[in-house]
Amino acid sequence: MSAATFQREFRVAADHPCLPGHFPGAPLVPGVLMLEQVAQALRAWRGARLGRIVDAKFVAPLLPDQAALLELSEANGRLRFEIRRDGELLARGTVEEAS
């Protein structure tokens, strides 16, 4: 891992209060919780706050208690994120730091 990337693993507990409503009987981790992990990783990596989500695409579900790997990278002045579970892409996008 170079200074141009940052990785962290995260997991959303099955008893998280938002899960019963998303979706009843078959809970999925909401995209907003994954984006919250992006914001926390940005703060841990660069001490910066998330200013804007330029784009985000969610391509596969994350289930409660599943481990996911978040990677932030910087290239050409852009901050990109990818979230994967066992190598499978779950979400990707571009964010900006708060100014």
C-alpha cells in the first residue's frame, strides 16, 4: 500500500438499528452506511472531511456481518473508492474533500 492509497476493512453488525427497515426479513447494508465508511476512511487517511460525492455506483449487495474491504486512491487529483467483498466489487465512486 503506497501513500496514494488507503485500505481498511469494515463490517456492519447484524444488530445495526437501520437494518430491520432495509429490508424487512432480508436485510442489506444500505449504501449510505457504505458511504459513511468512505467518509471515515478519508478522515483516517488524510485527516479530511468528505465534501462531496461526485458519483457512486452500487453493483452488488453487502449483507450484515460480512467483511468488506474499502480502498481509497488518489490519481490525477481525484479521490476514488472501491468496496469489495472477497474480491467482488460491491461499490465504486469518486469523492472530494471538503474545502
